[in-house]
Amino acid sequence: MAKINTAAGKAVSKPGEAAKPARRSGERRSLLRSFRRYLLESWHELLKVNWPTWREVSRFTGLVLFVLMVLAILIYVLDKIFTYLSKYLFGL
């Protein structure tokens, strides 16, 4: 495959020829190094997080369960009301 050098120093394929992806010998090492760096940076960011205390977690969990029960009861009651009304109005 013939290459044409550009002013920027990058090789470009001639028109009509398929370009091959550049493969460097250190590409695999670079990917592993980048992945390791990503994991380390992620870990350091997780250490900066202000995690909730056990008391806060349990309190919010209780609140979510309470709201869930209230909404379930509300939906049940509305379902019974609409069922009664549809039977009354349409004689089903």
C-alpha cells in the first residue's frame, strides 16, 4: 500500500486504497496502562465521596418503604372505586 506523507507528518492512503489501522508494538501495553490509570483514578474519586451513615441509610430505607406502602394502598383503593363505578355505570 502506497502512503503519501502530509505536512503534519501523518501517512495517508492514496485515493481508492483501503487504509489499514495503525498497529504499534506498545499499543497493548498502552491500553493496559490506560485501564489501570482509569481504575486508580476511579478508586481515588470513590474515596472522596461523602458516604451516608448507617443511620441515614436505614432512615431513608424506612421512608421509601413507607411511601411505597401508602402508594400501594392508594392504588388499591382507586382500583376498587373505579371497578365499582364501571360495574354501576355499565352494568358489568
